[in-house]
Amino acid sequence: MCSVFSNLTFLPLCLVIFSSSIVQGRPQELPHDCNDARSIIFQDSKAFDRGSQQPLVNPLPEAEPQASTAAPYWLDQQDHTGPARGYAPFLGSDFSYPVYRNAKRYGAVGDGRKDDVAALQNAINHDPNSQTHNRYQNEVSTRPALVFVPGGTYMIKRTLDMRLNTILVGDPNDRPVIKASPDFQGEVLIQGQDFATNGAAGTTNFFTAIKNIVIDTTNISKDKKATALGWGIAQACHLTNIKIVMPDFSSGHTGIDINQGSTIAVSDISIEGGFIGINNNNQQVLFKDISFKRCTTALLQSGGWTAVVQGATIESCSKGVEIPSGGSVGSLVILDSTLINSGSMVKFRDSSRDNGDRNQQIILENIDIAGPNPVAIGDDESVKLSNRKHVDTWIWGNVNPGTYQTGKMLTTQPSPSLLSNGRFFTMRQPTYQEYTKDQVVNVKAVRGHDVKGDGKSDDAPSLNAILAQNAADGKVSYFPYGVYIVKSTLFVPPGTRIVGEAWSVISGIGSFFGDKDNPTPVVMVGKPGQTGVAQIQDIRFTVADITPGAIILQVNMAGSKPGDVGFWNTHVTVGGMADSNVNVACGSPNTAACLAAFAMVHLTSSSSAYIENMWGWTADHSLERGGFQNIATGRGLLVEATKGTWLIGTGFEHNTLYAYNLHNAQNVYAGLQQTETAYWQGEGSQQNAPNPWNANPKYGDPNYSWCAKDSSQACRMGLAQNIDGGSDLYLYGSAFWTFFHGETQARYDSPESRCVGKICITNQARVTGNPKNLYWYGINTKSADVMILDGQDNPSRLNHPGGWPPGGVIAAYLTFQNA
Ligand SMILES: *[C@@H]1O[C@H](CO)[C@@H](O)[C@H](O)[C@H]1NC(C)=O
Ligand SMILES: *[C@@H]1O[C@H](CO)[C@@H](O)[C@H](O)[C@H]1NC(C)=O
């Protein structure tokens, strides 16, 4: 490792004042509106018909919660011991399991002197019902835990280990500090990976989150090896409002070590000091709004295949982003970022003369620089892009149509409706820390409206009444952990703010969601034409049984400003979990027996939503000993929205027709899209796409008519992305993976089912309908022949080799860029 790190070429000595004039080159946000007759799709759906016979809610006016100097934090003030507390319903009849844990009740002191690690670990581990009294080796979905850490400095002398299905939440009004003591034993302060439960497999380390915490390594000598946070974890994992403090320019400390795993978004972190801010070896990931100060290397991109760095600020660091020569990385996008008084923004190995795979392809866009150094350099220190104050768009890599480019300047003109202060709009997950507890309503504690969250009772009528009332009263709706069954649509009206507890579950079941030709939303956010606030966080949406007519989440609403309609750390799952019968009902190798849901998420034409860190997972395996998961969910994310959509770190996996369908969509930003095909599709499958579903033109479904009747089954596997018409689409970092093919019961994980070293899918993505202003950068595929079936030159991996073998990389896809 030392040979890579020892070459500290630039130590920042000069001070450059960062002024607002640095942010340039982009128009400011403009109000943008358009009406669209395509909301007719919604009007055909059953929810509307039923809704018009019997309105889902009375249209009450929308109010705002009242802010104050709020202390203590409302979350800790909820009823965590009485009947309204979080309840884990899949532990038999046991009611004593505590979801909520205040670390101080487990003996943590937080005085900066006492060793608190055992108390904090007990708060995380505690399970009164297991024989070992801890949450080791338990199922992912049955024993959730939210550990609340009040303000204070918590000294630890050894590693604090996270468990699966756990959220560690600090008080946002007084962020607690987890601090290594001077005699700290070991290397990692907080280990996000649950080795005790999940072994070494970072790629299946799901559902782990940390919020509002400071991690401090400054009492460990600066030349000793130390890591603030080990984060070799997977999807549905989340960081927000984290600060990491390390000794300035230390030679031994790393802020976040992502040594493996498959997470999709790492967001809102400030990192100070250290040798390496973040060491990333994740399959694919988006880093959003991370600041680095006084470190040696801000981001060491040491492995993985796709990375997007969005909204980074790198200040007074010797190096910005460095890809070591031996590091892979198909493509790296650095977007909307600022470099102040630091070394180069990016250092990489020039692979342009490599035979075959060409990796380390670089896309820079909207970069501001204050300082004297070259913007990009090679691993031999040669200048690849010289010093300048601003970079619009710069490409080093495969361009289609065209050839490999070594430093091509382009111009990207984002649609103004997507921008804020000249950058793509981003927003931090709300903490609602400005509200006291009287502004928050626990949905299980509303007199006259019985809500159970018990995984059995139909909570829809009561929840609909409560959400309508809370919107009218301007209250935040707190859903303590539970499995809230809904047998009809749950309507989220304008004026809603929903906070879950360690991924509270809202789950559809029943004949209301049974008709695949007339699908109905399980959760419907607003009606077409409505505007207002609907913010949802820490929730999991799912179906409790096979429900072919379920659109699990449908958004119709727009905000009056970006982020008013938003989703953070909120996921959609089908199967694989103890709370759904799909987990045991889909063992047949013929997936016609398991049309589990029509679609995961539908953003309709009238909607405008901000979505950060959402994983749409149709289970490929059971996390709960459910056996084979041969599940046919029809569709992943359907975007028909036109008014502004932000997808910040999303992934959709194992769906039949597509992971993403941008159907006549307009004004869409997507930073990192991660997909996997359904493992049961392809060679040897009993069903060929669109089967076992029908392509439904009402929902803009691709119908696979481009595959000849006698085409191989590899042609009839779900698309990672279908782009059909639309305009102003800005897509950065596509990680489109194909790992398996063939029916799982017979073949799953057998050697012939693995796509190792071979092509398994004919077309990974598709563009049709002449979209206008399609800006698509950093496209990565694995085991696909044609990367984008576009009816133009159909770029294939053979012409764009690179990335995850046998992989393809297109750094810039220009075909419809200025159409
Ligand atoms: C530990 O950190 C505190 C400040 O937070 C400092 O005063 C103290 O000297 C440090 N001790 C060691 C041994 O580094
Ligand atoms: C498939 O969809 C295309 C439009 O994309 C349409 O022209 C064609 O008729 C459809 N084919 C079938 C068999 O439905």
C-alpha cells in the first residue's frame, strides 16, 4: 500500500478564499410547470374509480408543523414502552421484544471518560427472547432495532459492531460523539458490517443505518492505523448527518473504509483530517454531498466498477479523488463538485492504449476549482487537464457514437427545473429536529382510530383517517415499527410527513390488489394535480402475498418546490422477508405461479419527486429461510413524470419487464442507477419476457417484439433501462449487472447458471421514441452483448470494452444528446 500513498506531491500552503463567484456556468432555478393529459392512466385505475364512489379522504386544508427551539428530540419523547410503541409482530406471540433502545438505559454515560462500548453494544444487541440474549444470527426482518444515542461524548476502547436491521440514531440537536480512547484496541471504531450474523459477505449486509453521529479518532496517534467507520455493506444501508473527525493529515487514519459490498448511496458526511477520507471498493455507489477537509487523499477509489461523486467539496487536501493504478473502476463520474486549495481533482491511469478492457474512464461535470493545480493528472503525474476555474463537461473514455476520447470537452445543459444554485438539486433527509413532540403524532396512539401494525389487521381505514387529520393539523406522522397491513389503498395527502422506526413496513394484501389488468396503488401519494408536502423516510413498502394488481407505490403529487415530495432511506421489497407470504409461496420454477406485484414504483405524469437511497428488491433469495424465490414482479420503477424528478442513488433488481422505464419522462436527474436482471430469466427459463406478464401499452411497457420468434432466450430478459421518448434526461452512473440466468430451482447457483466470463443477456438497455436532450454518462454493463439497443448503431461491449468482465463502458452516450 505504501508505494501508492507515499507520493505526497502537493501540500496545501496557500490560502485561497472561496467566493460564491466560483459557482458559475449554470442558470438559476426557474419555476416550471406543465399540464399533461397522460394522467388519464391514473383515471383508469381502480383506486380512482373506487375513490370516486367513496372518496379516500375528505379534502382538508394542509397545515405546517410549528417550529420552535426543540429540545429534547421528539423521537425520544414518544411512547416506547406502552401499547403505542414499536412492535415486531413476527416473533410468535412475544410482545416483550424492544424495538427502541435509548443507549443511556443500557448504561452508556457519555461523559467522555467512562468506556461506553459495552453499554452501546448491549443496546444494539439486546434481545430478551433469544437464548443468548442478543441479536446475533437472527433473521433480517423479524428483530429490528433503533438505538437512540443522546448528546454526549461516548468513549470507546474497542470496536462497536452494528447488526443487520439496525439504525443508530443520534440526537440531531446535540449530535453525540463516539470517540476512540487513547488506548483503543483494534482498528475500526464503528463496524457497519455484521460479521456475526452475515459472515464476510458485504453484498448481502442489508438494512443498516447511522444518522446524526460524530465519530472521532483524534485520540489515536496519527500514524497508527485506524478507521472511523467500516462500511462494507449492501443495499438499504444509509448514512446521513455524519461527521468524522481525524487528526489532520494523519498517516494512518481512514474515515470510511468501504472495503467491499454493494451499497448504493453514501450521503451527507463531513470528514475532517485523516490520511484517506473514504477508501471505496464498493461494487457501485453514489457519494452525495460529502465534504473533505485537511486530509491527505479525499477519496481513494481503490476498486469497484461504477462510482458517482456528486456535490463533493474538497478543501485543503493533498489529493482529491485518486484511482490507484491497480484499481479497476469502469467509470467514475465527478459532478457538481468543488476543489479548494487542494491537489488535483482526479488522478487516474490512462487506459487508452490498453488492449481489450479500458477502465478508469472519467467524466467530470460542473467542477469549480480554486487553486493552482491541474484538474486531472495521470498516475505518472502527467497533466491530463490543466488548471482552470471551471469545467463544464470533460470525458476520458469510450464515447458513442465515436471512439475513445482522451480529454474531450463537452457542454451539458441541464434543464433549469432540476437545478438549485446551478447544481442538480439535492436535499438532506429531514430530521424534523425543529419540532417538539406536540408536533408529532404516533399513528398507534390516536383515539378513535385503532391502528395495530400487527401484520394481520387491516390498518388502511384508520391510517387514512389519521394521515388526513395530521395533514390538516400540520403534524408529523410517526409510524413506530410494525407491519401495517392495508387491504385497500393507503392515501398520503398533501401536508404529510411520515417517519418510520427502523423501516416500518406498509404492506398490501387482498383482492383489492388482485387484478393484473387493472392495477391499483398500495400507497398513493397525492392525486393528480395536487401539490404540497409529502415526505417519507425510514419505511419499507411491500406486499404481504401474491398481488398481481399491486402498484406498491404511486406518486401523483408535485411539491411547490423541489424536495417537498421526497423519499429518503425508503425501500420497496417483494418476497424474501418473514412478513410476506411471497417468501414461501414462490418455490415453483414456473414464475407464472408468482405474479407477485404489478410494479414497484410509478411516478405518474403529474408527479415531481425527490428520491434518495431507494432499493427496489424483488427477492432472489430468502433472508428468512423461505426457500426458493422464483418471483415475477412485473416492473421496477416507471417514470412518466415531467415536472422534475431526482433519483439520487437508486437500485431496482430482479423484475420481469424492466428495472427502470422512462416512458415519455421529462426533466429527470438520476445519479447512480443499479440493476440486476431476474435470476430466473434467460437460458433454461420456462418464461420469456414479457411473459409471465403481458406488455400493457397503457403503462408504456416494452413488449420485446424486437426479439425474433426464434431468438435465444437471452434476448427475452428484462431490460435494465427502457427509455421511450421524453426529454431532458440527465443520467450519471449506470451499473447494469447480469449475474445469473435460468430457472432458479434447478439451476440457481449451479455453475451453468452463473454468468461468469460469459454473455448472458442480448440487450441490457434500450432507447426508442427519439428522446430529446438525453445526457447519459458513465454506463457500465456486465455479461451483456448490446449495451444499448437504440436502432442507431446499437453500441455493444465489443466496441466499448471495459468494466466488470465481460463488461462494457460508455463514458458518454451522445446519440440523442442534442436531438
Ligand atoms: C484526547 O482528546 C482530547 C480532546 O478531545 C484532548 O484534550 C486530549 O489531550 C487527547 N488525548 C490524547 C492522549 O490524545
Ligand atoms: C410492440 O410495441 C410496438 C411499439 O413500441 C408496437 O409498434 C408493436 O405493434 C408492439 N407489438 C406487439 C406484438 O404488441
